[in-house]
Amino acid sequence: MRWIAADSPGDIDCAVKTRHRQADLPCRIRVAGNAVRVTLDAPARSVTPGQYAVLYDGDNCLGGGVIARHWNSRAVHGHGQAAGADAHAGSAA
């Protein structure tokens, strides 16, 4: 994960984009070293490993990283079913 600020924002509620023209997806992030777990408030389509997840707090870009893996859960989280991705720092090929 690469942060715009010098330090990670820690575990927070924010928004993520995994596609250029996609609307912001509300999420919760959990930071663990250089990796971040992004848990979406509602299921989303086309979250694809190898693409980038970019995190926002309103209009402010927090940072981004390569999606390492996508996962689904039927357990209720927040207002809907949890879905998310693990992102890490890395370079695109």
C-alpha cells in the first residue's frame, strides 16, 4: 500500500474505487503493516486481483495499492453482506 501522507491513517471508515469511473464504494479498512484489508459495506462487482484499489476520505486521496485477492462473505456486516479485497504495495507489470 502506498499512502499519500507519510503515515497510514490506521483503521478507518472511508471509500474505495477499483475502477476509474466507478462511484465511491463505502468501506472499512484495517491496516496490518504494508497490507490493508478493505471490507465493503455492500457487495460490489468486478473487484479483480492485479488491479488497483484507491482509497478516499471525501475528496482526499489517502493512497492505493494492488488488489492481492478478492473475498466474499455471507456474514452480515454493516448494512449488507461483506465483500472486500486485500491490497498491498507493489508494481503493476
